[in-house]
Amino acid sequence: MPAWRKSSYSAQGSSCIYLAEVPASWQKSSYSHEGSNCVYVAAPAPHTIALRESDEPDVILTTTPAALGTFIRAAKGGAFDGLIGDR
């Protein structure tokens, strides 16, 4: 079980945010090149996928395999192409 701690941004009272360390064995994505701008993935618990970027390794996104699969299929299908605009 992870050890929970109260966020330093939470005030005293009932509206608090709690954080936990997610033990994980991180693997660099095969699509990431050498150097920076790498994406790492881990499966720290059953039915949980964790993602982080090398530039900000303390920021961790967690999701389920099903939700990640849906997102990847949508991205491959071009569902988010209009969000970036011209480069």
C-alpha cells in the first residue's frame, strides 16, 4: 500500500488533497529517441497505467489500459489533429 501524505497546498479542514508515491518500474517508450523529451510508462498496480515525461518526471498521469487504448486509437485516427494548428 502507498503511504499517503496531505498536499502542502491543502488548508486545514475537510477539503484536502492527498498524494501517494506510486511505486513503479519505468520503461522508456520505444518511440522516444536518445536524450530529452522521452515518455516513460509503468504499470504500478493491476488495471493502472502510469505515464510521465523526462522533462518533468514528478508529474505522473495515471489511467486504465482501456482508457489509454481508446486515447491512442483516437489519436491515430486523427481525432486531435485540429488541436495543434499550423506549425
